[in-house]
Amino acid sequence: MSPLITCRKLHKRFGAIEVLRDINLEVHTGEVVVIVGPSGSGKSTLLRCLNVLEPISGGELEVGGKRLGDRRTRKRDIRRETGMVFQQFNLFPHMTARENVMLGPRKVRRQSRREAAALADRLLDRVGLADRSHHYPSELSGGQQQRVAIARALAVNPRVMLFDEPTSALDPELRGEVLQVMQGLAAEGMTMLIVTHEMRFAADVASRLIFMDEGRILHDGDPKVLFESPPSDRFRDFLRHVQT
Amino acid sequence: MDFRWDVVWNALPQMVDGAQLTAQITLLGIGGGLIIGTLCGLVTAFRVPILHWLVFAYVSVIRGTPIVVQAMFIYFALPLALDITLSGFAAASLCLAMNAGAYITEIVRGAVQSIDKGLQDAGLALGMSYPQVLLSIVGPLAFRRTIPPLGNQFIISLKDSALFLVIGVAELAQKGEQLTAQTGRALEIWTAVAVFYLIMTFTLAMIMRLIERRMRIL
């Protein structure tokens, strides 16, 4: 089966600064890929390139059979294959939880209000927030907001979910509820790419671990093997820093 | 000096006329200013090529000159240059619209630019088109943020309309001057004029407060 995401020689530059260099990556359906690395190593930028929120500077990108640069492929077509969860949640503050989840299906999938509402209720139930559907984001805790954001991303029925440090803005006691939802998704077979500093979660849930440093993929492999015997000093240093 | 209520009483009909004209000029001025300001504000917020330089020039000229000079220019100089005649009422309304438009341009630009980029990203990431993101997310949020500063600008415009007495428009302040000359009772007339303005600005402020409360300001 052909991979769901393919990057070949992907480059990203911000002015003179090279943020991503020569990224080659294939992700297959059902994989749960956790991306770790020091800050500034390009993890978040990589995710944002995969759904073209950042335009790439060079190389090839193909998501769900849609190639960036093909005349028939719009950025939107690639974004519809991916769902994204942001560090700062980015819920629409003028909409209730339910309306937040409904917006994608309504605007992107052209669903009727009734269909979208039914879908939203189902997804909010799935993230454990059925009783919060009429609350505005400002009335929800950080953990609840992030779970609404996950439901919102799922609502357009993406083939892969991108998580950009989904628990970094949360108080420690609220992280568990978000990680639990993510673990549930992984168990259901959702393809996921997760940038995180949660090493326990990485070890428990990831089917594959990527270590990035200075815009490159330094290691890419089985998390158990990588964690047990770090193949480089850089990675060993990094692990020591995050674990203290 | 005693306060002669009969002077106020006799002047009331004329003052009501003046207040009506003030209200009309103000409504036309802020209505026109809203249209100008919304269009120009969007042009600068999205840096529409070439046009945003024109808007920049327009805002700079209006903000950089006193509104009295603008009124004089529109009433006396512009008709000469363009070979047209403008009534005092038309010149006043146009002047106020142009003036309010420049400040509202800045209000709209500020509101649009204050919307968190992350919300735009969230909309785009769902696969929405850019116009959809503007219509369903950025627009409604920016609109809410314009309400408090707009209320402020409306009140400023209402009060600015007083200076159109320099071009002989029979609005409230000009009536005040006229009535003072007729009666020689400055204390009664100007007190009454001030109370009229206060009632109008207070009403405007209450309306804006109501709109603000109706909408969740975010």
C-alpha cells in the first residue's frame, strides 16, 4: 500500500535561516509517529508544512494521494486529508463547543445544520464532553478546550491527525485527559503525527519515534529500541534534559 | 446674576431645530464614515496593492489637519476647484464623513489585525477557503472589537459637528451663537446648548452600550 504521507527532500527556509533540511519521510496508515527534539529543531514547522500552513521552500509533498504542486491540487485539498490540533487550542471564541465542531462539516463538507449538529454531538461525546456542548471556550478548562479542538479536527473526517504539542499549554493535572483521548484514537487505528515532550506517552503509544535536531531527522525507528539504547550523544543528551 | 428660564423657554423651538440638523449631519457623517472606514480599513489590513498607499495618504491628510480647515476647504475651496456648488449641509455631512472615515479606517484595521493568527490557521487547517475563514471567523470577531472604539468615535463626530457654525450651517452650536446675539443672554443659551449636546451624546453612548452588551465582546 502506498504511504499516506510522503516527503522527499523537503526544505523550509525562513529568510536566510534553514528550518528544515532534506526531510525524507513516509508515514503509512495506522502509524502513530511521535516527533521529539530540542526546541527550534523544526518539529512544529514540519507539521505545519505537512498541511501547507507553511509553504515549503523545496522538495516534494504528497498527502493522501494529493501532490502539492499538481495543477489540480489546491492547498485546501491537502488540508482536508489532515486534521490539526494546536498547542494553544485555537478554538473560535465566538462559537460554542458544538458550533466549533460543526463549522468544518458545514463549510468544508457542505453538511446540513442537522447533520453537522448530530456529528458534533457524537464527537463531543467521544471526547467526553457531551454535557459541555453549549459552553463557550472561555467557560471551559484548558483540557476541555483541547478536547473540543480534537473533536473539531476529527469532524472533517481526516485521514491523518497532526498534534502540535497538544499538552504543552496545559497544567500538569489537565494533561492526562487530553492524552487519554489521543491514546483512544491511536487504539482505534487513527494515523497520527504527534510533536510532544511527553516521553512516557511516546514510549506507551508511539509505534515509531522520530528525533529531530537542527532541521534534520536524526533518528527514525522503534521507540523502545531508541529509548533503551540511544544511538547518538545528541539524543542521549536530549533525553537527559527532558527527563529531569 | 439670575437665571432667566423664560429665555430658555422661548429659545427652545429654535434649539430643537438646530439639534435636529446636528443629528442629521452626525448620522450622515458616521454612516458615510462607516462605509469609508470599513472599506479603507480592510484595504490597509490586507495591504491591497497600490490602494493601501492611497488609503495611507488619505488617513495622513485627515489626521494631520484640523477639522476646521477641512470644513473650510470643502465648503470654500473645493467648489472653486471643481466648479460646483455645495450647500452648507452637504459640505458639513461630507466633511464629517471624510473625517470619521479616516479614524474608522484605523479602528477597522486595528480590529482585524488584533485577531489571533492561530484562529485563522485553525480555520484553514479544517480545509476552509480563505474567504470562508474571513467571513465566519475573522470578520465576526473583528466586528465585535470595533464596537467600543466606534462608540467613542461617534461621540467625537457628534461634537465635531458643532464647528460647522464656521460655514454657516444652522446646527445646534450656530443656533446658540445666533440666539445669544438676539437675546444677549449668554448664560442661559449656552447652558441650554450644552444640555442638548449632553442629551444627544448620552443617548448615543447608551445605544452603543446596549449593542455591546447584546454581543459577547471577545
